[in-house]
Amino acid sequence: MNLTITDVRLTPILVADPPLLNTQGVHQPYTPRLIVEVETADAVVGFGETYGDTKYLELARPFAEKLIGRQVSDLNGLFAVADEVAVAETRVSGQVDVGGLRGVQTADKLRLSVVSGFEVACLDALGKALGLPVHALLGGKVRDAVEYSAYLFYKWAGHPAGVAAEKDDWGAALDPAGVVAQARLFKERYGFTSFKLKGGVFPPDEEIAAVRALAEAFPGHPLRLDPNGAWSVATSLRVAEELGDVLEYLEDPALGTSAMAEVAAGTGVPLATNMCVTTFAEIAEAFGKGAVQVVLSDHHYWGGLRNTQQLAAICRTFGVGVSMHSNTHLGISLAAMTQVAATVPGLHHACDSHYPWQSEDVLTERLVFEGGKVAVSDAPGLGVEVDRERLRALHQRWADDDGGLRERDDAAAMRVAEPGWVTPGVPRW
Ligand SMILES: [Mg+2]
């Protein structure tokens, strides 16, 4: 068996995205993703997926060149490669530091997001070469299916008139009745039993009413609300007080570890985050201050599946819960999330996934949610197959784009409907 990497292919694509609203704006009609392929001397091909904006591509290209001749089994070596690439890139483009829905964006996080795409591709190839599922390479599954939550969004019925976009059949959701109708569809189509609402879109009282309506429609079901740090400490505490009896947790009500710690000190409602704990370096302060009770891991920006396991072990040590965050993603990433989640003991909260919102995929067969769960594949690698024609078509869309959609920019998408729109300052309420 020859595990030497002989070719690496990077395919940026644009995938259809419905008009989902958040505190920064609205999803663009198409979102960039990057599909990573590594091929071994034995012609085994492994696939990975990560963010596809230009800044990720710029790091991924030199990274890919450096992988030729290395072993797909050398997963630790990927971090050394990332260091080499990052040093070269920093000289060219400098540090990145822009606030976003995933916390502060740093050059380090960009680098780890690129590593994750390659790590997943290497694990997929290694698993295929050895005839083992990825979960076996990660130590073995502790469950046969991974539970996901319905990821509810306020949304428009369609993208603004005149904008090139794919149609979706979810309809609008702009008030409590719309949110409940959307939740019913999610339950009907996928069997989800826990519900998360993306908040920070409307004044808190409207979002409180929506969660109340969900609680009435689905009594006893776990509910979450995530305004992406849009609220002050006082507003966060008021919402926690009003919804404390129905919330499983409140996700990033206020921005930053200090504000989260203040909220945590004033309520018994657990706080979850994918914004103030997004790197290993942020853990000590947040856990020390008791700022978060659940960390929502994301294998993309935490640097891969094995880093996700390490994060889970740290959380377990400190009695902090763990679950998973999601950005717009396709089936390769859902398969990767499911494989690693299958190996994490004490996963007590359903993971988030945008997958139901993505009508397009690069797989020959879409992954399926049954009873809100994805079965853990025992097939070699990730257990998914890529449809080359679909991949080519979605890449063509990227190639044909004038560059306007190659960077995810929810505020720019909102300006199409509301020309004066700027991302609101924080706290917004
Ligand atoms: Mg979140």
C-alpha cells in the first residue's frame, strides 16, 4: 500500500443558499465552498470541504502544493505545513481581523479552517485505503447515529426580485406563526425533535414570542435561541428570565467572554457559544469565568476532526457540555461532522446543521436525516461518493461569477433589498 500523496485538487464552488436572515444581514443567493481532493499513489481519492472565500483559497493553494510527496497518514504534519504557508502568506496579506458570526476572525483561524479541509480529505483517503470508516481512525464510534437539531431561520419567501437565485419551497418566516410553520416542516421532513432559532434579527420581544410559540407547538422539546451576540447583558438577562422555563440553552446572547460571564452569573439558563470560545487559546479565560456551559465545536475552524475530539476532552474535564456549530455546508462536511460526533462521549445536545437548507450537493446521494438523526456510516472513509458532474457544474457557476459572490457577505446581500443597510453595532438591543 502506497499512501504517498501524488495529487491535490482544489475546486471552489458556489452553492445555492436561501434568504436566511441574521443579525448581520441575509445569506447571499450563492455561498462559496471549497472542495478538497487528495489522491495517493494507489489512486485512492479522499475528499474534504471547507470555506471557499478567496482568503481561504489563497491559503489552500500553496498548502496543496506542499502536500505532494507527503503521506495521507501524516495528519500531525498538516499543522507544520500550515505554519509554513501562514508565514509566507502573512508577509503578503497581513493579519485578518474582522468580527463575524463565528467570533473574531484571525489569521490563525483561517489557517485552521484550511487545515480542516485537508485533514478530512486525508482521513477519507486513509480510511478508503485501509478499508476503515473515519470513526475507526478516530478511535471508534460510541453511537450508531448522531442527532441534529432543526435550524430555524427568519427568512424571506425568496431573494429580492431581479437577483439570480434558485427558488426554495420553505416559504417566508417573519413572525411566530411563520417560525412554527417552518419548524413543523422540519419535523415532518426530517424528524427533528429539537429546535434552534437564529435570532438577533427582530427586537427581542418578537423573538421571545416566537420561542414561546414553538414551546406551545412542541411542548417538552429542547429549544434554543441564538442572536449572535446582538444583545446587551441586561437584555440577555431579561430574555433568559422570560424564556428560562423552555430553553435548553441560550446561545451567544451577548458578545465576548466578559459579557457572557455577566449573563451566566445572573441566570440559571445554560449559555452556549460558537463566538467567544472558538480557539484553544480562548478556553482558559471563558471556563475560568464560568462564561459558557456548552461549547459548540466546528471542525472547520477548530482545525479538523482530531482537534474537535481534543476540544471535547477538555470540555469534559471541566464539566462543560459540547455540541456542534454549523455554517452553510454540504454533505462532505455533514459526513465529517457525523463521523467525529460519533466518537465523542457525552454528546448531550443535538448538533446544528444547515444541510436541510442546501438543495444542492456534490454527492451522488444526499445524506438522510431519520428521526432527526444521521446514521453513522461504517463504509470506508467518510462513506460518501462525489458526483463529478455536479462538482463541475457548481464550479462552473463559481468560474462564471464576476467575483461578487465569491466572498460571503451577508450585509452586502441585505443592501440589495435595503440600500442603506450597514451591519448593526453591538449590542443592537
Ligand atoms: Mg451560534
